[in-house]
Amino acid sequence: MYAKARAHTNIALVKYWGKKNQELILPYTDSLSLTLNEFYTTTEVTFNAELIQDSFLIDGQSVDSKNEQKLTHFMNLVRQQSNCSLYATVNSENHVPISAGLASSSSAFAALAAAASKAAGLNLDQTQLSRLARRGSGSATRSVFGGLVEWRKGNDDETSFAVPVDEQVDFGLEMIAILTDTRVKKVSSRSGMQNVVATSPYYPAWQQVVANDMVAMKSAIVKKDINLIGQIAEENAMRMHALTLSAQPSFTYFNADSLVAMSAIKDLRTQGINCYYTLDAGPNVKVIYQHTDRKAILDALSTKFSKQNLVVSLPGPGIEYLE
Ligand code: DP6
């Protein structure tokens, strides 16, 4: 009863920010992301009759009690679905800075959903896997697929899952992650979005923004228009971050270097190099651009950021079963 799977992180171009149902992780809106090849999680799960509880190791370290609770809850879901009553050892290796707005929970729960369901003898199709991953973390719903992926909000557990929009992405779309701080973030996405839904007067407007952006983004993808994709993604991200500033108490995920990075991208645009930015629940900035502009963008950014903090990523694959 052993399986090993890998999932890649995804970065939303049209963001998910708010749950209608906390337990089932049903979102208020649809969302759309790009799965990245550079950041991933590899997870092994072994169910074993001799264990008296689950044990979790992430990058060789045991997890804190909050994460242990989240992970145990998730393993209980797998046990319920599979009628397996055994406990498991879970061993996860991240190729991504954890909790720094690089969407580590997306790859973590997608890889765990795949490895745990397979080890428990469940033979889930991609839709079922996406629904299961969703129960661990909303963004993980999308990491089941590679390339450009849409999470349809649905209205219950059965109807809320991801579908691929363009799994191949053959038009030169790339991302550079500008790492401005890779420490664990102060406000988790979970509590940040809860605070926003409860207190921001702009939340109803956000739902309308996303509905419009989903239509525009899918049309930009069909046209393979990277500038339009970038423009919509940047505007969508800024409107999401405006929600954090309008919450009570207000908060922000930006740090001083996030502002430096955003301004550098805008400067590049005024010089005629098309590039756009997006940020998630952390201060790191991701740049969206066409691969022929990569060198010019890296050259400009490396005058402000050290080379090791500029990570280029191409579109990545969906779930891979390794054993
Ligand atoms: C800003 O998926 O981390 O990255 O569902 O509570 O685990 P939980 O939240 P999470 O939130 C992701 C927020 C985001 C936008 C996105 O990925 O769509």
C-alpha cells in the first residue's frame, strides 16, 4: 500500500480569493492558473497496519500541530473514500520555498491527493482527483493538470473541480519568480481570504471582476495573446490585493521589494518590453512575458535583485505517478 506522486505548483492568472464553504473548500468564483515546471512537490505515502497514527515528514522535518491537523483531516477523507482504516507515513519533498506566496500548498495537496488515493487503492480519474485535492487546499484543485487550467467553482463537492484550458502552452508563455522574501508568510491565504470576505465592502465587486476576467482571459488564451493575458492577470492581481487593503483590519502581502519589482516591470514596459506582474499571498512577484524577451527582462531585473532570486519557469505538467 505504497505510492509516490509529483505535482507542480500553479500561479493564478485570475485569482481565487474567498470560500463560500470552508469545510468543502467551495470558492465564490472561478479561477484560472498556469502550472509551473520549476516548483514541485514529490510525496510518498505508505499505509501500514503497524502504525497507531499518521506521521508526516516534510523535507525531512516533522510538521507543526496546525499542519498536522490539516494533513490528518485530509488523510481521514482518503480513508473514508477508500474504506481503508490504516494509518500512513507521508514523506514529502518540496522543490519550492514553503508558504512564501509560491503556492506550495497547491503542489503539496495535489501530490498528496494523488499518492494517498493511489496507495489506498482508489483509482481516481482526474476530475475525482481534482475534487479530492480541493479538500486540502483550493489552489491544489488546479495542480492536477498541466499548463493553463480553469477551476470551475461549481456549487457543491461534485461540481467544483478543475479542467484543462490549454495543457501544451506552445506560444512562449513564461514566468520569472522574483523572490523578495521566502520566509513563512504572516497571514495565511486561508485566514486572509476569510477576513476579506467578512469585512471588505468591495467583495461583491470582486466577484463581478472575476466573472469578466475569466471570459476575457479564456479569449486571450485562444488568441495566444501574451500581452492581453499579462494585462488581465496584472489587473486581476491588483484588484485582489486591493481587497486586503480594504479589509478590517487591513493588511497587505507586499513588502518594499515587491514595490521595487512592480515598478521595474512598469519601467520595462515604457521601454517597449512587454511584461506584466502578479502576486499571491506573499511578497514574491511573478513576471509574465514572452520567452523571446527573457534575456532583456533578466538583465534589467538583475540590476535590482540578485540572480539567485530570479527563477525562470516554463509551463509545467500535471500529476505524475512515480511509483
Ligand atoms: C492568492 O489555495 O492557498 O494563491 O484554499 O485556504 O488552502 P486555501 O488557500 P490557497 O489560496 C490561494 C490564493 C491565491 C490565489 C489562487 O491561487 O487562486
